[in-house]
Amino acid sequence: MTPLMIYSLFVFVFGMVVGSFLNVCICRMPKDESIVSPPSHCPLCSYQIRWYDNIPVLSYLFLRGKCRGCGAHISLQYPLVELLNGVLALLLFLRFGPTLAFATLFLFCSALVVITFIDIEHQIIPDEISLPGIVVGFALSFFLKGHGWLNSLLGILLGGGSLLLVAFLYHRLTGKEGMGGGDIKLLAMMGAFLGWKAVPFIIFASSLVGSLIGITIMVLQKKDSKLAIPFGPYLAFGAVLYIFYGKALIRWYLGLSGFYQG
């Protein structure tokens, strides 16, 4: 194996290990439970999970998706989150290498994984992630080459301010709440980590994908437009898409529009 393959394998495994911890956050944070103690256990029989039953993905396969203590079914979410985080870590490493940018974006994407799964199940975005995320993203901007604190600060203001304006206008026009405060703080966090130029792309991509999927779900379930659909996962998708393809897609679009040459 080449050194790159060895490092890549290590990063992938490390990402899955972190994903195992993210599962704890996803499970406990909506319940306001500690993510540190007690140790991982079965919620039905309280069987304390041993280390050999907590190996990312592999333990789920060996146990055939069942608790060793009581035989209860283990949600597919657990290996899915571990695998997803491992893949994200690997792709970020291959894109940015062993740099501060890689570490920063891995932290950012791991937070997005937690937010996505919590928002899908509970339709909430924990302030415990987004608010500290804004501070951390801004603080790291001082050390990231080519990023800059001003870019991060403008990202926070544009990210939070744009959705706040949308929520205000929607409420004034309809008298209803259309945009949750969690989405506003989440986009502000994205602006802190990715800068202000990422915000318009994230809004456009998430709105496009969210509209397509939302309409499809409403048609299949035969429900009207009052169906509540969490927007956080679409924002997360837009942010990840921007990290890997955002600048190329923007250049392509501007090229089609005649605004970008060369």
C-alpha cells in the first residue's frame, strides 16, 4: 500500500469512529441528555455496550442489527451515520490533504451530520451546535489561509440576515411562521465556516432541491402545502455541495450566462 492509501484508510476509519460519537449526540441531544455519561447502552434493556460491540459498521453486521442483551432491533441509522461520516472525512482528506482546512471542514461536516439527522426526526436544530459553531467558525477564520475573518463575519451577517429577512417578510404577508430560528442560526454558522460567497449558492441549491423533494413528498402522501418539512438537511446538502463543487458550478453558470470568461 502507498502512503496515501494508508493515510486515506486511517482517515476513513477515524471518520467512522467520530461518526459513532455523532450517533450519541443525535440520540441524546434532543432529549437534553448528557453526551458523556452514562456510557452507551441499549435504551430497552440498559445493556451496557462493550467495546467489541461498538466497532463502527462491523459490530452492526456481526450482531445482525440486534442488541446482544435483549435482541432488540438496532436502527440502521447507526451504521449509516458512521459510514457517511467516514466517507465525508475521506473525501475531504483527498481534496484538501492534511491541512487545517481539512480539520476545519471535517469538524463542520460532522456538525452538519448531527444537525441533519436530528432535524429529520425531531424538526429541530440544536442551538448547542449552531451557536458555538458560529463562534468556532469565525475564530478559525483567523488561521485559514485565503479565508479571512472579514469573509467569515460577512458570511455570518449575510447567512443569518438573509433568512431572517425571509422569515420576517413571510410572517408579515401570511401571518404564519415559515422559517424556524434554527435554520437562521444554521445558515449563519455556514457563513462563518465557508464565507459570504457560499451563502447565495447554499440558499439556491437547498431551495431547489428542497422544493423538488418537498413537492414529491406532498404528492406521494397526498398532503397540502401545510406539510412541515425540515429545511436543515437541504441547507446541509447545499453546504457540502459548495465545499466540493460550488466554485466550479458557479463558474459554469456564469459562463452560460456570459458573465464569466476564461
